[in-house]
Amino acid sequence: MQTNFTAEQLTDPATAHSEAILRKCVHCGFCTATCPTYVTLGNELDSPRGRIYLIKEMLENDRPADEKTVTHIDRCLSCLACMTTCPSGVNYMHLVDHARAHIEKTYKRPWHERALRNVLAAVLPYPSRFRLALRGAQIGRPFAGLFGRWELTKPFTAMLALAPAQMPPKSDSVAPGVRRADPTVARRGRVAILTGCAQSVLDAETNEATIRLLNRVGVEVVVPRGETCCGALVHHMGREEASLDFARKNVDAWSRQIEGEGLDAIIITASGCGTTIKDYGFMLRHDEGYAKRAEKVAAIAKDITEYLYALDLPEPVNETGLNVTYHSACSMQHGQRITETPIDLLRAAGFNVSEPAEKHLCCGSAGTYNITQPEIAGRLKKRKLKNLKATEPEVIAAGNIGCIMQLSGEAGVPLIHTVKLLDWAYGGPKPDGAPEGRAPAAKSETASLLETLAKEAAVTVS
């Protein structure tokens, strides 16, 4: 794509980086076929290619964002399916992040949008505030239908619908400290775990299952003092400084551990957080006090399934054998490019794993998207549920709390974090809501023969 930025404009590092991204776009349109909003709405401006044109025009002319541009940028889920599809390597993630920061600085939203975004930014990244808000949501749930009558209050109706009917129990898994590995097994590593903000309140059992499983296989787990929200929630709102403040606090907390007893990895159990943390090196690249340390942190950040896969786990000890459909969060498959690893782990643990049709399309959660854009999120949710149900699962597994909350309640079967299923297979308790396990189905003679032939072929090739 030809650009016309001035030499003065390109002295700004953010603009120079965006200009380089824009130049990579060749207008091919491959991104439109995998973009959830374009597939749903059919509007070119709600496709990555359309948004790229809007961003280029806004930045190139160095003008404040207008309502049209904001409308279409706001509709972007940041699912990053376009990046998976793009043959030219256009880093749409960094481009749209820059656009959102520009919008935040130059555009004055209507008062009700500002109020909503201020509430989300002030509550969701802080577990104690979020827990208090959930208690308030329990009081407000009976009035959700009343709020839904007015356009201005629909986001608050969406928040009430997403809030759990019962308060999730508190957990000591978020308390700073060291969780020692099982002394009867060989020591295999030392890791930090991101306890997270929303997940630590909504489903603390995910962190507990992670710690149990890692401890059982010989990995020491530390919850560092000073750890905070990863910053993704405010980052996607264009609140650049707030997101960088969160990033710096986490880099400080993890660097103390790296420089102390050392860390093999920083374990992340919410894939949306993982995509952001793995980008800390880029986000803090111009901060002399943090750039190198942020790169080190990003380099050892691992989704829990990435780390477990590298451990070569033993044989499972509990019978599982359930029919599990794996829902891959966008931040997992497109943001972190982790696709087969969780499926391989579940199969090795004794589950029968399927994947839904249109697995590349977002479920509509996307951080706070299902609150700020409830109508589009609802349509995407309906489409995703239809595809998931068609696989006739007994359980749906996912690696992101946002997806789990978005799809729970209407799937007809329990939605359970992947690591909780793995913890069960390797000696932990059965996850709440999961059916009783059973012995894996025996392979047919044909399947066994094909597997043998495949192994023989692999040996011959090597």
C-alpha cells in the first residue's frame, strides 16, 4: 500500500511503525473471509482491509478521529484472524492498537460511552472491586429486562447477563507465596503464575488446578508479590499509559523472581492475557528502564498448555474418556498461534476430542466487546454455539475465561478450562459439572492399522 506520510510525521516512532505496517498491505482481501464482523455485517469498512484504509487516512492526515472511523474501529474484536490469514505479514494488531490510542487522545465520545468505559477500566482490572461489582450485579439481575428497553442501558444489561448467578468462592491461590513441588518426584522447574484479575474472581479453581498439576509433576510455582492485571483490558480501549503502567508493575514483579531464584517460565491460564504479555517487549520498547527486562519477560511467558506439552507428562491416572469439543480462543489460535498443543494434551489424557466448524471465528467475547458491542457479540455467540452443539459434546474445553463466560449457560453442556480437565486426568479432582469419566474407547482395527502405518512411514522418512 502506498503511503504519503511526511518526514516530520515519521519522526514519531508509533507513526513510523504503523507506516511500515501499512506498506505491507497489498489489498488482496484474504482477511475479509475470516473477519467475524465482515462475515456478520457484510460491510467493507467492518473488515480489516476497510479499517486499514480508515486508519491510514486518519493517521496520514494527522487529524482527530471522527465518528465514522470510531464506529468501525470499535466494532473490531481484535480477534486477529486476519493476521493468521494474511499472506503479507501485516501486523494488524499493532496497527489497530495505535489507532485506538489515537482515538482515545483525539475523540470525545458521548457521555454514556465515556461512563461505561470508565466503569470497566476502574473495576475489571482490580479483583476486590470486581468482586464487589458482582455482588451489586446479583441485586440488579432481576431488573435486567427493564434496563434492556433503552439503547443507552443495553451494555449494562449485557454486564448483568454475564455476571454469575452465585458469587464464586474466594481462593488462596492468589495470595503471594511459593507452592512447593511434590518432594517425592524429581524437580522439573520453577515458574511464576499470573493469577489474573477477572479470572481470579470468576474461576479461581483454574489457578488452583494449574498449581496442583504442576506441583504433582515436580514444578515449583510462585505467586509473585506486586503482580497485577496484565493490562489487556485497558490496552484494547486505547488507554495506552494505563496499560503500560500495568505492564511495568508485572515486569518488576517477575524480574525480581528471575533475578532471585530464577524462573523457567511465566505461566498464563487466560489466553487473552498471554497475547498481551508476550507483546510486552514491543509495548515497552522505548522505555529505557524496562525495555530489556520486558523482552526477557515476554520470552519466557507461556500458556499453560505450551509448558505442559514440553514436560512430557506421564500416563494419566484417572479414567476420563469423555467426548470433548475444544473451543480455541482467538487469542490462543490467532494471537499466540497455539493450535494443536491443547488438543494433543487432551487426547493424551484420554479424552475424545473434536473441533467445531468455523473454529477460526470469534465467539464474541473479546475482552469487554460483549459489553460494549452486545448486539454483534450476541450474533457471534449464537453462531459459535450452533457449531459447538453440532459436535454433540459432553464437555466443551477452552483456555480463556472470557470465552467460557460468554458461552456458558446456553451450550447445554459444561464449559471447563482445559487445565482443569488435564489436572483431573493426572490425579486431581473431577471438575465441577463434568460428567463421570470412563475408560477410553478401544481403537478399531482400521484406526490401529493406520496409526501403525503412519509411524512406520515417519521412521522411513527420518
